[in-house]
Amino acid sequence: IYADDLYSDGIELYTDKPYPGWTLINDYAVYNSPLPAYSSTSVLLPFKTVKLGNWSNDIVMYVNGFDYKNRTSVNFTVLPSPNMTISKVLMNKDVIYEGNQVIFKIEIINTGDVNLENAFFVDYKTVGGLVYDHFEYNEDCWNVEDLGDKVKFILNHAFAIGESHVIELVYNATYEGNFTNNATVGCEYEEAIDSSAAN
């Protein structure tokens, strides 16, 4: 008995997994023993998705080389998985005193599997004794919006898969204390992404 799994190019069969009672030979799952009358067996064939789109997966059972026409089909859709990450690093190496400027390096990365439109991050202008002063960057790819108590930085192009961008925000330390500064990243897609970083 063997099973011929006919699958689309949007999925791949894991060939390094154990199949108790079965042997995988050239993508055929071959049952290792005779199957008694009126009995049953099963095999779990794991796949991984490798492309977006609509795909189908068919399986045909053979006995002694004959196709018994008991084909079973499964149709499914692999949807995009948009995702972004943001990191925030305090760049000041020395002790920060009142009157000093505080620099945060922010990096955003498209860690999903689809390009994103209007990717952005938002930071607060005032956090305790930290007051936003200005931003610095080495690439002209940001549009900036004043949101009152916040400032919003928007990428001016489609955010490609695996792409990353860095920008530095400069704050003034106006009095002593311990402060936490949060930034939130997002984009315009079917479902909003909400990831945040603090320092």
C-alpha cells in the first residue's frame, strides 16, 4: 500500500520527519506491512507553506500498483502575514544630567512576508522630564506629522520585506528622575500591527 500525495508548489513536504509504520520513498508514503482485511491505518504528512495564494493538495491510494480512484482533495489559501518590529536604544553612554540631551536610536524592520504601505511609528513629545527636541536621520525617507502631544514618522515608500530603517530622536532632560519613553509602530494594512518598544 502506498499513498501518492499530489501537492501544489505553494507547499513543501517535510521529508525529515518520522512516519511510524510507513517509509517515505521519493515523496511516496509506503506502508511497511500488509494491511489485514477490514482494518485501517493512517499516516501524518506534515507540510510547510512556501508561497502565498490558493493551493490544493490531493492524495491517491494505491494497492499492488493499482489506483483505486479514491482521490481526496483539500483546497486552502495561504494568506500574507504582515508584521513589523521596533527597537529603541538609548545612545547616551555617560550619566545623564539635567540640561543634557538624550538620544534614542529607533529601528523598524518589516519582519512579515508582504510589503507594507504607510508604515509609521509614533513617539511622545514629553515623558516626565524628557522633552522632545528634534530628530536626525541619514536617509530622506520620512514624512513627519505633529499630533499635539506626539510626533508621527511615516515612511514615504512601500516598506519591503526584510527592509529596515533607523532614525534618532533627541530629547532634552529638564529635571532629574527615572523615565520610560515608549514608541509604537504600525502600518495601513487589512489588520493594524501594533508593536511597541520602550527605553
